[in-house]
Amino acid sequence: MSLVSSLKHSIFVRIYGGLLIVCLCVALFAQLLMDTINKERVQSYRENMATGAFYLVSEGISRQESESQREYWLSDASSLFGSSFRVLPIEEIDFSSSELRRFEDGKTVVRYVAQPTFADVYHRLPDGESVLTVRISQVTEQQVRAMAVFLLDDLSYYARISEKRDRLTQLSEKFAFPLTLKGINTLNLDSDQLARLRRDEVVILFQDTSSSQGSSSIKIIVPSEINDMVVMMGPVPLFNWFPLNLIISMVLISMFLISLGVYALIFPLERKLQLIQVGVNEVSEGNLDIQVQVIGQDEIARLSATFNAMTSHIKRLIESQRELTRAVSHELRTPVARIRFAVDMLADTEDEDSRFQQRDFIDEDIESLNGLIDEILTYAKLEEGSPKLDLESVNLKELIEQVVRETNALGKDIKIVGNPPNAKVTAIADRRYLHRVIQNLAGNALRYAETTIVISAGVKKGDAFVMVEDDGHGIPEADREKVFIPFARLDDSRTRASGGYGLGLSIVSRIAFWFNGIMSVDESPDLGGARFTMTWPIKPLTQTISADQITQDQSERSFES
């Protein structure tokens, strides 16, 4: 597996990458949320700060008795403020429902435009039919001093100190900061500030705070017509873009979203592990039919696939062991019974020729037992797991000629025809096991052929193949998969004449599997008998084999049915 593919399917890389994406998404969301909240906060701050000042201007306008006095007063107020105040009918401006609700609550509406930077401020006058409006590019000290003058003008209509205090209390409800009447001696002012107050100048004090709970503010000290008394406006809090409560809220929201993202990343992994755990518990209780269904291509999915293959392999090995035990016990009874019979005959006869004959029978049966044991050991070795394959480039022509020569040496009255490929044709395989495949197939064909056996090999479309055909009776299509099952009997032909134990084709099937190949049987088109064919890739084989798969499973299902 390539590095890119490994990283793509690595569950840890996916988790770490997912965590990084979650953190980035949460950071972007938190930034967007904070910007949105701050836009609302600063809009509310602008409107709250403007409400008090424009309320004073609207009160000043309402106190003018004639239209000319109103215009004159607005002109002076505009000069003092640094921007032109206008009075417009409320119908001329398209206000939204939320802005109309602010007017109903006696508050000011601010429409802020970022490019170019300015703000249009609207305040509904007491008559309810018109609005006071002004365009402000930036807040300056001139406007702060003008607000102080508007406040003093409003207080001038109240003669007694108690009335002024009551009025300030009433106005404080319109302002976003307190308005109080204080004595000069109660304020900690330096000599320069005191001198400015005596000259009837407005003093602005800036107060910075190092406390994380507060923000910077200003205080506006306005001299009044009462001796040794001033009007204190403030402290007026300056807008804080990152207050502690907002930061804490953002941190908590971000942690919550990150925890949700982490849960979304971990939950599928946890679910997969739970499924595997359920499968392990079922196997521990003896249920080998359990299959863990885990979708994906990550490590957990591969682990589940390996687990499924392992349970199937264990189940098949157990069934194979039971079948092998039954079959071996059956196969051993016949030669053992013949040996016992021959021994009895040997003990009862006095004829020397008869003794030699019984001895020969016993030798034949012992040889038969040795052959059976060898077959069983070979099959068991292939069943245990993947054998060590010594892969090499095998010359198919030489191998076919060798098997033809060895088969002819048996002296059977059967014609052995070799059909080898070109001398340069080679395939990657384990020569010893490939020789065993062709030898077993040829030996099997030799028992059932009538006159002819054809042994072929070659390479076609990237796959190598070996093929053995005979002119016997063939194998019915319904029984073709059963022949690869150990000790399977298709008829009663397995006698001393035909020989065999039913393990040769099973061994061939296992070798084909370890070659990553396919074993098949059909009818020979030329000879009419059975044709056995094994195909496998000519490229080098990967030696990482998880567990048994198709060949035996399909054969066993067919055999059981």
C-alpha cells in the first residue's frame, strides 16, 4: 500500500485532520459570531449614547414658541454641534419596524454606513409627526462640549437646586450614564482643571482601568450657574470590543462546539470497536457464525475484515477436522481389516505360497496406510496456514515434460500426451508445489482415463495455467465442486483397482489458493472426459494472506446441500 493510500485510510490521520478542521471551523465560527455580536453591541452603544443628547435637542426645539425661534435655535445648535440639524416629516423616511419601535420607546435611531464612514441619527420629536436628524462623520470634543451646553440650557428652566436634581434624575433615564450635581470641593481636580471651570469651560476627565471587570471611561464636568457646583456627566463607558463576559461566552461556545466535533469524530470509531467487541464476545461463547459488519477502509474496518476471515477460518478448520477425523477413521478401517484378515489367514495356512501371498497383501496394505498418512499430513500442513513459498521463474515446458516422463514411468496402459508451451514461456511459482499440482491431477486422470491423458500449460492474458484432460466418463456438473472436498465420494469406484483417498484434489485446491489462483473442473471439449485447470497470476504473489476464503467455503456449501 502506497504512503498516500496509507495516510488516506489511516484512522489516526483522519482523526487528527478532523480535529484540525473542527478547530479551524470553530475558530472561523467564533470570529464570525463575535463580529456579529460586536456589530449589534456597537450599534446599541451608538444609539444609547445618542438618545440622551438628541432628547435634549428635541426638548430645546419643543420649548421654542414660534417657527422662527425654532429655526434660530436649530441654527445655533448646529453651529455649536458642528453639524447641521434638520427637522423632517417622519413619512419622508422609510423606517423599519424595529426602528419605529425604538421611536415608540423614546429612543434614537442610528444608521451607520462604513464606506464612506458616517452615521445618520434620527430622533422623533414630541409632536410625533417629524424627526430630528443630523449626519455625523466622527465624534469630536466639540460635540461633547455641545452636549454639555444643551444640558445647561435644559437645566436653566429649573430655578431651585432640588428641581435641578430632579431634572437630572429624570434625564438620567434617557442617558446611558448618570447625571449628578456635585460640589467642586468633592472632586479631585488639579489647579488647571479648577481654573478652566472658573472660566466656564467644560473639563473632560479620562479614566483608564486595569481591572478585567471594567472598561475605560470619561467624565464630563460642566460648570453651572450655582457657585461651587458642577454637573457631573458620567462616568461614560467607552466601547469595549472584547469584554470579559463576551470572551468567556466565546470560549465556552467554542469548547462546546469542539467537543461536539470530537464526539462526531470519535463516535464512529467507538461504534466500530463496539461491534468488534460484540463479535469477540460471540466467538468466546462458541458462536463462529458471527460476522462483524464494519464499513470503510480504515484500520478498524481492516481489523473487522481480518476478524471475520479469522472466525470463518477457525470454523472451517474445526469442520475440516471433524470431517477429516470421520473420513480418516473410515479410510483406516479397510486396510486394517484386510491386514487383520491376512494375519489370520497367515496363521491358519500351512502352504508356503499362500503365506507369501498373504505377506504381499499385508505389504500392500501397509504401503496403502503409509500413502494415506502422507496424504493426510500434506493436507493438514496446507490447512494450518500459509506455507512458505519459494517463488521463482518456472519453465513450464520443462515441468510438463518432467511430469509426462514420470507418469509414463508408472507403466500404465494409458497414452500420456504432453502439450507444453514454447521453451521461453515461464511463470512465477513455487516449482515444488506446482509440480505436486500437475502430478496429482495426472495421477487422478490416470485412474479414470480409458486411453488418453493430455497435460498442457501456458500463459494467457497475464495468467499462467496448467491443464490435465482425460477421456474417462467425466464428472457431472452438479458434483464438480464436491471433488475438492476431502474424502468426498462421488461413486463407489474407490477400490483397490482405482486407488486414491479423496485428498489429492483437495491438496491441489489448497495449493491453488496459496498461489492466489483458481481451480476449476469442466468437460474436455476434445477428449470428452474431465478437464482440470488451475490458473494463477504470473506476477510475484503477495505473501500476506489473511485467512481461507472462497474455494473451500463454496465446496463445503455445495457438499452439504
